[in-house]
Amino acid sequence: MESIIQSVNGFVWGPIMLLLLVGTGLFLTIGLKGMSIVKIPYAFRQLFRKRGANTDTGDVSPFAALMTALSSTIGTGNIAGVAAAIAIGGPGAVFWMWLTAVVGTATKFAEGVLAVRYREIDSNGNRVGGPMYYIKNGLGTKWMPLALAFAFFGMFASWGTGNSIQANSVADVLNAEYSLSPWITASVLALGAGAVILGGIKRIGSVASKIVPFMAGSYIVLGLLVVFMNFDAIPGAFGMIFESAFGLQEAGTGISIGLMWLAMRMGVARGIFSNEAGQGSAPIAHAAAQNNDPVNQGTIAMLGTVIDTLFVCTITALVILTSGVIAPDCLAGPENLTQLMTGVQPAGCDTGAPLTSSAFAAQYGDIGRHIIPIALSVFAFTTILGWSYYGERCAAFMFTEKAILPYRLIYIFVVFASAAAIALEDQVGNIVNLFWLMADTLTGLMAAPNLIALIFLSPIVFKLTRDYFDREKEASDGLVDQDDLPRGP
């Protein structure tokens, strides 16, 4: 069974899917004429503008919707994922991660636009949406099998990627670093998650609005201090990134296509894993925003990729590259290319979270070794919260709102069981590994229905965007007045 799932996983996260994800982002970027890039400052202004009393309907503020989306993306990928990309693909992986994020802003923008444009009101009076809704309402009922496929994959992925993997990782790191009993971790995580999740999207949005800015801001500040302490190493770090990105590590050997492809593959894969652009999870959160204008919410949605990858992931990369914790023999080069292509680091070389932890410890001493375990725990907890809402909406789409409470109770139980499984690692280790593999595969399968919908509905995204900014041009102050402009559906 594991061999079969491994084969499916290799295809799902193989070159075809990665090229489709990046290609869709590039197609949307061109179709939007670069709007998702040049309008990033405008998007930040919209995020923080005072909206006042208007006719916007929704369940959480646009800011809370973005924080809910970020709560599920800022996680282990920003810490362990970036380190693994550098360790396997070399510093050049960071460049391709940036490129993936740049085109990913267009993908996230389109997802946000369609989420609000095609959202519905459920039987509880809540605004709900996401890929399953814009497939059904945008492409038509004949596409319902595709919408149901997304909901099916999304629900099971929420129990895996967004829940069990996160809870298991927290219990593992706290047990390894502080000898904390997995049973205690499981109990605390389940109680904490239950207290938030049972309150629905309003409580999740409220908690995310407080925790996410604090945790992301703290991590960025601590990372920037490390970079500034190694100020002289910054030019060299950027030099390594750009040289390695195009296979130029070895002076005088010319371009190495193998090294360039390795850097590209790792950077693109880790970038997409981190910011989830094209996966279809974030639009479920943005559909609940108190914002009736699809394009306005789309500009806010695209900030998720900017903050997650261009800010947080970049900080992790610069901390690692400026701290000097990577030995020259551990960097990708012609001599170890064959080995690295299999995803295996040379013996004695750190990768993942231990590499990031070593980089912080190199500057902060023993205190630095506590930064990563604590950051991973907080990031994983917020990921559990964000994904609970995604899975809940997928379950409700398939089985109506009556499925919400049973889903929440099962979700909380999975949190407890996954964390407690660390105490029974010898007995259930193989089962946990198999479940992780299944979860990763289901997460990738979510992207296919969403990407199909984004491509087919792109003309609507382009038209709504064009009309929105044409109206903005006519405004006397050059900015859209959310209270005066005609509202979107």
C-alpha cells in the first residue's frame, strides 16, 4: 500500500504538477498585466484602511480573513522547508522560491476574487465559498464532480496535513527538546484547539488576528537581528543565491544544467508547499470576509504569498546563509549532484529544522536553540486552527451544515491522537508514516480541480479587475472608496 501511495505521490508532486502550478500563476500574471506585482503597496493600504460603516457583508474582517489564511501557511514549511530546500538544492533554491512567490501572487489574487464573487449564504446565515463553490457556480452544475473531488480531497487533507502532521510534530519536538510527555502535549493541544475551533470562523479569525501577526513579527525581528549581526556576509549570501540558481557554483566550469534544475525543483516545490498558491485552501477563508467587492478582497488575498514567502521564508534563508552554519562540503556541487538528486544530504550535514536551529544558536547561543522548537509549536498550532475551517467547509459542502459539529469533534480527537502517537512510536510508527504520505498526496490532489477552475474562469477575473481599476481611475483621490463604489455581487 505504501509503495502504491508513494508512486501516486511522486506523480502528484512531480514536474508536471509543479509546472502546472507555476504555469497557471504565470498565465494569470500575464493576463492581469502584472497587476498582482505592481499593486502590492496598494494591497497593503487596503488591508489597513479604515472601512467605516458600509454595506459589506461577511463573518470576519478582511484582515481576519487574511490572518486565518496565513495561520495555515506560516508553519513548518517556513522553517524546516526552506532549510531543506537550501540543504538539498543549494542557495539557488531561494531564487526559484522567490520567483514562485511572485507569480503566486496572481494565483492567490484570482482565488480571492472568485471566492467572493461566487460565495453563498449557508443555512446558518454564514458567507461560505472556495474552489468547490466557484466550480459549481462559475463553471456550472455539470462540473459538480470536480467540485466534490476538491471537497473530498480537502476534507481528508485537513485531517492529515493540517492536523495530524502538525500535532505529531509539536509532540515530537517538545519531547525531544524538553522531555515533555506526549500525553501532556496531546491534552493541551486538543483542549486549546477545541476551545477555538468549536467557536467557528469568527473565533478562529479573532484568535488568528492576534497570534499570527505576533508570531510572524517576532520571528522576522529575531531573524533580522541575526542577519544584521552578520552584515558583512549579506552580499556573499545574495551572491550564492544568484550564482547557485543558474548552476554557476563552480567558477570556470560554466553552467551546470543539473545543478540549476536541482535548485529550481527544490525552490519551486518548497515555495508552493509554503504559500499554498494554487492549492485552493486560502479562498475558503477569504470567502468569509466582510467585503462585497471581489477584486478588493483579491488584492488582500495576494498578500498571503508576499508575507509568507517573500518575508518569512526569506528571513529563514538569510539567517542560514549569513550565519555560516553550512559547511562548503554540504553545499550542492558537481561532486555530490547525483546524491542530492535523490534528496539525500551528504553524511554529517544538517537539513530541515535542525539546520535552522543551528543558525539561530550560532548567534544567540543556548537561547537560540529554544527559538525553533517554540516557533514550530506556535506555527503548527495556528495551522491546526486554519485547516480546521477549510476541512469543515469541505465537509459541509458534501454533507450539508449538519456535518459541521461531527467534523469538529473528529478533528479535535485527531489532534489528540496524533500528538499522543509519539508515546507509542515503536508500535504505530509505520502507520503514522503512511498517514503522513497519504496526507501529502491528498493535499497535492486538491490543486488539480482548483487550477482547472482558475484557468477556465480567468476571463471573469480579468474583466472584474479591469472594471475595478477603471473605476478607481475616475475617483478624485486615485483610490477606491469602498463605501461609494458599486458593490460586487
